Amino acid sequence: MKSISRRDLIKGLRKFGFKGPFSGGKHSFMKKASLKIRIPNPHGNDIGVSLIKEILRQAGILEEEWEEN
């Protein structure tokens, strides 16, 4: 796994059925049924591996599934 852009994170989450991003509070979020996960704001830098892993954990997506898509 390697760091990715916010745009690629959003594309990947959409492949797993998430909708959005929607604005809310301090961070954007994406939804799938009743599951709601926060995603980082755009800052120009790639999203680090540790944060990607945490987002995937919250989304219920295994790293292997993520790498396949």
C-alpha cells in the first residue's frame, strides 16, 4: 500500500458503494447506507498510508480488497 491523492481515495470508495463526498462540519464525509466516514480535506498533499488504513477500517474494507480495485 502507498499514499494516494484525495481524488483517488474518493474514486476508490465509490467503487465500494459509498456516495459523496458531502460537506459537514470541519470535514467532508461519504455515506453507504447508515455508515458514514470522514475523509480528509483537500490540502494538496497525498494521504498517508496510516490514515488510509484507518479510513478503510472504519469503512469495513479489507486492505486486500482495496488493492484489488
